Amino acid sequence: MKIMKKYMKVCFEQNKKAYNISIMKKEMKFAFVKTSPIMVSYFFVSCAYGLVMAQGGFGWVWSMLCSMFIYTGAFQMVLASFFASGAAFVTVILTCVFMAARQIFYGLTYVEDFKKTGKKLPYMIHTLTDETYALLNSITEYPKDMKKENIQFYIQLFSQLSWIAGSVSGGLAGNLIPSSVTGIDYALTALFITIVVDQYRNASNHQPVLIGGICSVFFLITLGSDAFLLPSLLVTSGLLMLFAKIQEGNV
């Protein structure tokens, strides 16, 4: 907890040296407005996670620590069941790697942007999620008097803070709810579907969504729900790069 607090202090001090308080406030306000839909969604979805953890016998402190240092919604839901069943450490690690492997691919597109954040680079890598990635992609223009990398930092910071707040709230509320919360983990899937639909409606090029959807359904049918994710991501990424080169006239 002290390490996290110290690191965040260093990140903010770096911002203060580079920009005055008024510009920082503008950047935070711009990021807050952009991030507010994710923050609201994250709060309620992470509440569901906190409830699942509490029902498994783990207090709100565990939910908070997982949300701070693991911070991957889908895996955190699975991790709750692993904790409850006493799964082997190797199983937990391998599941985490396979479930988070997709972030390796889309994270590569922000390597140069995140390098500009300086000391905040490790935090930017740690807090890039499906939803924040989609939001960063949707912002095509940043205000001229603000720094893009600072806004990206605040977007990811606000998103994680809302996730932590929801996890703690759910963990505390879980102790007061005696009934089963089976099925509540579907909240994360519902959030992701909502984001995909919103991106589809706002995008002029629907090719990525169609390619991703077709590949996912194909591998889901052929390989099953336990093994379809990574192959579908690999094939989808390859096809998108191929079509991009074709459109540029390089092939």
C-alpha cells in the first residue's frame, strides 16, 4: 500500500513540474468526462467481483489488493473461484497468462505513447484494459493546450480507482448479503458487449468487428470455450494487419 502511494506521488510530482495546476485541472476534467461511462460501469461490475470474493470467504482487503495489483476483471472473477477451491499455483499462473495474452497484442500499439509518460510507464502498462484501450482509440483529437500522455494517464487512473472502489464496496456489502450471488459475474461480459456495440455504431469501418466476430465464432465451435480465445486473437490480428497492408497498397 505504501509502495503504491509513493509511486503515485512520484507520478503526480512529475506532472506538477511539467505543467501548472490550472492545466493539470483541465486535463483531469477532460479525462474524467471521457472516462465517466467506464467509471460507472467499472464500479458496478467490480461490486459484483467484491460480492463473489466475499461469498467465497475473502474480505474486502483481498478484493482491494487484487484490484490494485492484478487488475484484470475477467481473471479476477476466475481467481475468486480459484481461491475458494484451493487451485494449484501453476494453474493460476497459466490461466492468468492465457486470459491476459490478448493485451500483449493491442498493448503494442501504445508503446510509443506510453514511453512519453516517463516514470508513469509501468503504471500505464499495468492499467491498460480492454475498456481503456477502446476509449483511447475513440479519442481522435486532444485539446491543443493539454498533453496527450497526461490525459491518457488520468483516464487509466480514474478507471482503476473506480474499479478499486467498487471492489471494496462489493466486499463490504457481501458480508451483509446471505443469499448466493451465482451468475453475477456475467456483469463483466455485459459491459464488454456494450462497449463493442457502441464502438460498432460509432465506427465507419466495421471490418475489424466482423473479422473478429467471425474468427471468434469459428474457433469457439471448433476448439471449444476453453481454448478459442488465443487462436482467435492471433488469426484476427494477422488478418487485420494483412488487410491494412492491402488497403495501403503494399501488397
